[in-house]
Amino acid sequence: NAGVTQTPKFRILKIGQSMTLQCTQDMNHNYMYWYRQDPGMGLKLIYYSVGAGITDKGEVPNGYNVSRSTTEDFPLRLELAAPSQTSVYFCASSYSGTGGEQYFGPGTRLTVT
Amino acid sequence: KQEVTQIPAALSVPEGENLVLNCSFTDSAIYNLQWFRQDPGKGLTSLLLIQSSQREQTSGRLNASLDKSSGRSTLYIAASQPGDSATYLCAVRRSSYKLIFGSGTRLLVRP
């Protein structure tokens, strides 16, 4: 079982560029999440999805977009990258929403210069 | 607004010591609380999940307790080992689907 996988592991972007962070889970989980973690801080929720075709904003959604066309995939799109988006991005999934344990991917370390 | 605080921010102990990590939260209306381990440059590994109706959970040398009324949780690590060195994060789940994280405790277990 691969669990939650993320690509790429590292990326450097120039200001104004765009990119998509990929996330895939093979546990047939309905719920998926994107978080960012700034140095020395906890994680903050960017977007989440409760099933294919359904997404909603988290705490810090500005500058990001998501889509959920399949149960397995939940890509995160950065448009017009800014230095403030330099962070480590984690994707997670869970079987249920409020009661379930969340499983995390290994993260994508993004630097915007 | 729910806030989660972890004290201390960093802890260094000799191998073999029993230790307690603390997590406090401001709003007791939570669904559950989850403890994670994060190794440098890695993702999060779930250690223990305590539902709001539970008082504690145990896994091996780890024991997590939950006191909702006082807004506190503790993670007890018995007989610490150098391999336990990592950052430990707690997170609470409230009425939505998101986890609200503390900023973590960096643990170093010295051989």
C-alpha cells in the first residue's frame, strides 16, 4: 500500500510562475486535504474535499485552487507564485470527516524566489 | 477561535527517561485529538487518535490522555530512546473537517 503520495518532492519557482502539486491516495478515502507548514509552525489547512467533485476552502486558500475529479487525486494549483507561498505542502486523506484519522503524504518543499 | 498550544517548544532528555509532552486547546467542543510525529524533512506519522468520548489511548511505549473540560492532552513516552527524537505535533478536530495544529515540541533524546 502506497498510502498518500505527492509529487514533486522539491521545486523552485520564480515569482509569477504557476505549478500544480500532485496528490494521490490509494486507500479509497473520500476526504482529502491540503495543508501548508511554515518553518517552526504547525500546519494550516488550504483546501479540503469531501468527495469527488466537492471542494471547499480552509483557513488560507488565497492564491491556490483545487479540483477533485476522482476519488484518488486531489491536485493543488498555484497561480502567479509569490514568495509568501514558500512553504512545505502536505496532502492528507481520511476515511471519514470528523471522526477519522488523517494520513499524510511526505510533503512537497516549495521555494518561490 | 480554537487555539492549540504546545509546551515546551523543545525538550532534551537522556536516554531511558520517561517524559511528558503537553498540549492545550482553548475550546473544549472537539471531536477528537490526534498526536503526530514528524521527522526532519519528512511528513507526519499519526501516533494516537483520541475520540472526545475517550480519556486515553495507548500504543506501545506511548500513552495519550485527554481532559476536555480543562482543555488539555498529554503524550507520555516511557523509557525514551534516541529513535524517539523528532517533533511531536498535536491537533484537534472541531466542528468542521479541519485539524487545528499546535506548533509542536522538538524532542531530542541523548544517548
